[in-house]
Amino acid sequence: MVDAIGKKKRILGVSDREVRRYRIFSFDFDSTPRDLTETPGEDWSEEAKLQWQQRREQRVAGIASDYGERNLDQKVADFAAFGAKPFSIVAHHNAMFDHVRTAFVSGGYYAALTGACALGERILSHLMLDLRDHYKTTPQYKHVYRKNSFDRWSLVIDTLGCWPVEPDN
């Protein structure tokens, strides 16, 4: 909109004064495992059941496209068994998690196990390196402050257990 003197009018609540602010989120959400395990309820309408069937067929076709058609039933079962991706605020963990999922769904169970263990170690190491400066006054700090990597996981786990960083179970 333009006012009487040719100046752009600002529309309250809509105009951004031509200054764009973008928030970039590095996470994704995939409902495929839920779609593969969910079954229509008896209270669902026929239209909802048809939509569910079409969505499930699309998901299976996507798995076939991504992982191949050979042993497709096993791949669909493995994809569903792997479950939804956990949310992570660290983007490169999401990418590594995708590698583990791909190995698992493709039938590379040992590769998936090895990758999952390595990813767990990496996350644990990042936790320690990122959190340790916040707990300089604790007795455990003297055991971890000089290290850039950790080979005694019991030390890391015990240290994180002493710091108030994980919720009580």
C-alpha cells in the first residue's frame, strides 16, 4: 500500500519494514516410524482409513526408493523398529544418527551398532568438554580439566553423575 505522497504504508502486524529475520533450525521431524506402526482404529471413518492406507503406501515406497526394494518387508520393519529420531540441538549428531539408521535399515546391523556406540561416545565427550568449565569448583573438575579426549568412560560417567546435569530418574 502507498500513501498520498507515494511512501509505502506500514501495515501493523504484517509489515517487516523490508528487514527480514530468519531463524535457521537444524533439526527435522520424521513421522514415518509412527505411520508404519500405527493401525486404523475401529472408530476411524472410511475416509480416514483410506488416507492412512495411502500414506502408509507412500512411506513404504519412500523406503523402497531410499534403501532398495530387496527385502523390503524387513527394511520396513527395521525402519519402524528404529523409531523416531530423537531431538538433538547439535546438528552434526543428527547427520551421524542418519548414518546409523541407514546402516540398520539396510541390514548392516554390525555397522549400525558400531556407529551407534561411536556416536554415544562422541555425545558423551561433547557433554564433558562443554560442561566442565561450569563446574570448576567441584572435586571432579581436577580429573577432567586438562583432557581434550577421554579414554576412561567410567570417569566421564561418574563425573557427569556427580554434577547436577541429568534429570533424576
